[in-house]
Amino acid sequence: MIIVFIAFYIQGLVCSILKGALWFSDNIAIVSYIIVFLTSIVFSLYVLYCHKCCNSSSNVHSGFSKYVTIIILIGYFIRLFLIIWDVYFASVFPLPHSGADTERFFGQAVEMYTGNLEQGGMLYSSFLNSVFQLFGIQRIVAQYYNVLFGVSSVLIALKILGKYKVDEFTKKVFITIGMLIPDYAVLNSILLRESIIVFLLTGSLFFFVTWVQDNRFIGFIFSIVLSLIAAAFHSGLIAVAIGYATCPVLFDRRKDRFRFSKTTVFLVICCVFVCFVIINQSGDLFTMKFSDVDAIEDITEFVSVARGGSAYSALITTGNTVVDIIISTPLRVFYFTMSPLPWDWRGLNDIIAFVFSSVFYGYCYYLAFKTLRSPLCKNWELITSLLFIISLSTFVFAWGVGNAGTALRHRDKLFIPCLLMFSFCIEKREKQTYNGL
């Protein structure tokens, strides 16, 4: 995908030179179509090249099979269709998640670009402003950038599976879910920060896997750094960085199991110290969402307020003590993972969200616990690490979310880790079936 991003940025450099011309602003929509069209050609050629590598190389993990190639292209062009629909046909039927938040991000970015708003708004708005500085105010291009991030995340995760040489069946299931599951495709196509967050977390996972598989310390450092950058976009993702830093404490390579050791404790102390220095020097950059939390009452008061038609917070009674927090946590995690639940459905959108999102995340947890109990479990340490990181992040988000719509978006930030965990679990089951176990 590097070549695709290079082609995209080259067109951005051309736009930065020409955007002052009157004809450029008068034909901004046509310019956007040309950029998307040319970049799509480069992307298609890249995918077809990877397919050719798969057919010509003795290493089947170096490219894409025919099925994987077709699904990648179908998923990619579905996302382009969703961009067009969101921009031109939202009045007919608005896409889920598109609305107040997307317009706020876009409006802030435009104000920053025109000089009517100082830098210091939301980080994603500042990021969009940097895109506009290069391309001009091209909303379609900004949303297309999210498509590139979203698709790249799936392809990076596919490369992670390749590092573990999973079977073709697992790859087919992975790419089908990753490219075609509705909610993730929509989030890739609208003007929200989820796509860039997922991209950063997937990159951090790639380096984390490098550490787990090859024991390369630099991979561990990069995984922390990228997760901290993701946390700058949303503070709740600091849990991912904490999860990465904690895994070395729990995992002992010499005995291939999770336990405490002096070496790993020292390693984590160093990493936690570095994280503390970075966070301390960055003010509220990584912890903005927690700046108003000084006591348990602040948490329980926040989550008890029902917001929107899909709110469920009011259904969960929460006291103001640590015991109340402990008792309420499983229920909050359940609602965060499984909302919108059948008794809260408001229409077709909620039914689709439950079938293609809630059921998927719930089944990921079920399958992970079931797989880890098997003595024949493959990649046990990686599945356990992913489950720990996902669970820790889910705990944080479960206490920061009070309605189904927001829960859908926030748990999709963890979509790639969940999909990878799911894939490693079914890969083990497929192998067992094949061997007659």
C-alpha cells in the first residue's frame, strides 16, 4: 500500500501548487473525482500485482489468492460507493454514524483552513486541515483518505496472518469479514476519526507481533509509540498502550507461558517510565477524556446520564463505591459489546448492527475463551495477549459510553484486534478438523 499512498500524495503536491487558480476552485468536484480515479487505478494494479506474486511465488503467503483479490476489490469499490452516497444522497437515507460528528469535524477543519479558528480544536479536525492544506477543501478526498486507511488496516492485518502462515480458509474468512462487514465499511467511508485510529492500532499490532514472534525489542517500542499516537486521537485508547506494556510482565518466553519474571518487570518499568514522561510532557493530549475524573462519583455521574434514543445507561443502576463499580462492570461490558440488543431495537439499522456487529464481537469473546481452554490451542500466547488488550480497552470504553450508537463506533476501534483474534481461533479449529482431531 505504500505505492498507493505515494501516488495519492503526489497528486496532493500537484493540488497544493494549483489550488490558488480560479479554475481549480470552480472545478473542485472534478478534481476530486480525478484524484480518486487515478489512485484507484494504482490500488487495483497493486492488488493485482500481489495476486500475481501469489501465483508465481513458491511462498503462497507472499500474495493474494484469487478469492482474496476479488473480495478486496469488491470491498474497496463498495467504500467508494458509500462516499458518493454520503456526500450526495444523505437526504434520501443517511448512513449510520454520519451526521453531527462528521459535520463538526469538517466545519472545524474548514475554519482552521480559512483562519477563522485557531489550531487547538479536536486533533482529527487539525488532521483534516492538514489534508486541506495539501489538496484544498475537497471533502470527497478527505473521506477517500479514510478509505485508504481502512483498507490498509485490513491488508496489514492480512500480512500479520501471513507471518503466522495461516491456512487459506482462515484468510478467506478474515478478508470477507474485514472488507464486507457493513459497519466497518461505513466508518471507513465517512468523515470520522475511526479509520485513522484503526490504522494506527493495526500498525502497533504489526510491531507487537514482531516482538512476540521474533523477540525484536524495537517492535515492542514501536507498538507502544503508535498506540500512544492513537490515544492522542481518543484518550480511551491509552488502555491499548497499557495493555502492550503489561504483556511482557505476564509472558515468560523461556517457559512459554504468562508469569512474572525479573527481566520482564524491568522491561515494563522502563517502558512505563518512557510513557509517563511522554504523557507528562504532552499535557492532556493522551488523557483529555479523563481530565474531569477526580473521584468515583465523577465516573458514575457521567455514565448515569442517558443521551440519545439509543441510550442504555439509565437501565444500569450504578452506585458510588468501588464495590458498585465492580458489580456493574460485567453488565456495562455486556451492553457495550452487544448493543443494540433486541429489546432496544428502533428499526432496521439496529437489527443490521446487531447481526453484523454485536454478534461478531460477542462471538469473538466466546471463541477466544473456548479456544484457550483447548490443550491443542495454537498461538496461545498471541490469542491471550490480544484478548487481554481487547478486554482492558473494552473495560475503559464500557465506562465511557452510554448509548448503542457510540458503542458501535468505539468498539469498531478494536475491530482489527478482534478480527485477528477470531482468525487465529478458527485457524486452530480448521487444523484440528483437517487432522481428524
